[in-house]
Amino acid sequence: MTNRYLTFLLAGLAMVGPFAIDTYLPSFHNIAREFAVSDVMVQQTLSAYLLAQAVMSLFYGTLSDSLGRRPVVLGALVLFVLASFGAALAPSFGWLLAYRVLQGLSAGAGMVVGQAIVRDQFHGAEAQRMIAGIMMVFGIAPAVAPVLGGYLNAHLGWRANFGFLTLFGVGLFFLCLRMLPESLAPQQRQPLHLGTIVRNYVRAVRHPKFLLGTLATGAAFVGFALYIASAANFVVEVLHLPETAFAWLFVPMISGMVLGSAISGRLAHRFSSASTIRLGQLMMVLAALANLAYTASFAPTVPWAVLPAMLYTFGVALSVPAMSVIVQGLFPTMRGLAASLQSFVQMMAFALVAGLLAPLLFGSAFKLALGMAGGVSLSLLFWRLSMAMDETPAHEGGEP
């Protein structure tokens, strides 16, 4: 398989998570009406999904380090299809919540194992370019999903969103069955022993440079996650737009991510990773400051209210691929575990933002701007602390 086809396939796997998050966002109010629950309760179907995905992301990588990449991806897709079909037929809110948890347990495998596949086959600037290419293609999903979900909800009802996810999962399963390569040779696999897995995780978490770098990538996504988690409230209640107008928020945000990923890939062979990271972080800071200034001075309207989010995602996409390569490179023989921990931190941040932070900021564009500024501040702090530390050699950092 050529690099281009592999990029598209891995991007398709990475799209499972964003589709499962964003497609049903325009349906929040309809779900609340049908099951006679509050909007805050419906919000918990998102946070429960994200929490399940965060917890399971700890195991995707280690399972793929032991069993191989293909079996983990294919098994997760089967579970995702079954969970999506169940959600489409859910007879009560409790059943919908349960199926969302099952979706969360399965949806993140593609992103985590995909990163491990890239690191199996590519190194340095080429790995950064591949990850940036995956992010660029995968960025289409969060832009298309809420727009598609809005029209499905308006014309066929909210259950059609989960019907679409079922079909998407089935199609992706057969593509992977036919085309996904196994990138981890049997002799390179780690023993599947719980004690060994726990010890490896403990060693990774006790590696200060790895831990701080991982926290930095997770915090960088907070501003992005905050607007996704608040999308239903922000679009309808703050911007006063209809449920079919989610494109006003998602298209600019994802355009920034796609453009940033494309530029990150092009810069990989021309500039150092440190230079690319600094440029991306500068864009994130400028976006947060512009957002604070605008929302403190004006009533939020499109397009001005969403342009800072576009600049923010541009900065995230520019810097995070290079940050991920540096952080995962600290554990060259446990790439699946490293990718799992990074994904866990990112998804836990997303889950906490969706379940705790976002509801506190509902109804205020300025409060959302403060949340974005907080996320970028933490990311900068963690990254500076990580880079200030000497890199621990692999044999001292917990590699087996």
C-alpha cells in the first residue's frame, strides 16, 4: 500500500471518533424532548462516551503491542457497529446512554493504533509528515458530521444519525479487512501480561519528560474540545442560529485544522520540530487573546465569533504532530503504549471539559474565551517544563 492510500485509510479510522461525537450534536434538543430529560442530561451522553473512550484508550495500544495492529482495529470496529445500531434503536434514555458508553469503548482504537502503525513504519520528519497528513484528512469529519447530522435530524429524526454511524462502521470494517497492513512483526510484540502492562504504564507515567509532554498535547486540545462540547448551546443559544447552521462553527474550526496540518506536513523536512511547535503555539496564544478581546467588547455574531477558534485549531494542528513525535520517541519500543497514554490524556481532558467545564460556561461567549485561554496557558506551561528536562535514555525510562 502506498503512503497516500495508507494516510487515507488511517484518517478514515481516526474519523470514527469525531463522527460519533459530532454527528448527533444537533439532535440534543430532540433527544431531550423524546426522553423527557434536560439538556444537561443529554450532555452526559457525550461525557460518558468520552470517559469510556479515554479509559479504553489505555488498552488499545498495549493490546496492539501484544496481539498486532490489525486484530485490535477490526475487533473495535465490530463493537462500534453493534453499539451504533443499538443506539439507533434505543427504547429509553438509559439504553441510549449505555450504547454511547459502548461506542466510546470502541471508537478510539483507530486513532491510537493508527499512530502506532505510523511510528512502526516511519521516523522523524517523515513520521511527522504522515501524522500531519492523517490529521488533515481526518479533519474533514468534524466539519461534515454536525452539518450532516443537522439535516438527518431535521428530515429523518435523531435516530438516523446513529444509523449513519452504523453504515460508516460497516464500510470501514470491510476496507480494513481488505487493505489494512499488519505493521508489527510477531518477533517485535510484547508479552500480554497484566503485571508487565501495569509496570510499563507506571514507568511511562514516572518519566517526567514524557508525562509533561503528554499533558501539554492534552491541554492544547482543551480550547478545541470546549467549543465542540458547547456546540449545541453556542450555536443555538449564543449565536441564535438554527440547528441546521452548525457549519458556521465547525467549518472554520476544521478549516483551521486542515490548513495547519497541511502546513505542518510541508514544514517537516524544512524546519526543526521546535520551530514548528513555537509557531503553532504563537498562533494559539494570538487566537486566545483575540477571542478574549472580541467577546469582552462585542455581542457575538458570525463570522467574527468563530474566527478565533479557526486560528486556534490552526495552531493546534501546526504544533501537535511535532509534539507527538517528540513525546512518543521517548519510548521507541513501546509506541502503542505511548500513543495510548497520549490519547487517554486528550480524551480525559475532553471528557472533563464536556461533563464539567462546558455546562458551567453555557450561554456566554466570553466565558468560553476564558476557557480557551486557560487551555493554551496550561499547554505552554507543561511543554516548557518538559523541554527544560534532560531526556532520559530509553533504558532508564522504562523500556523493556
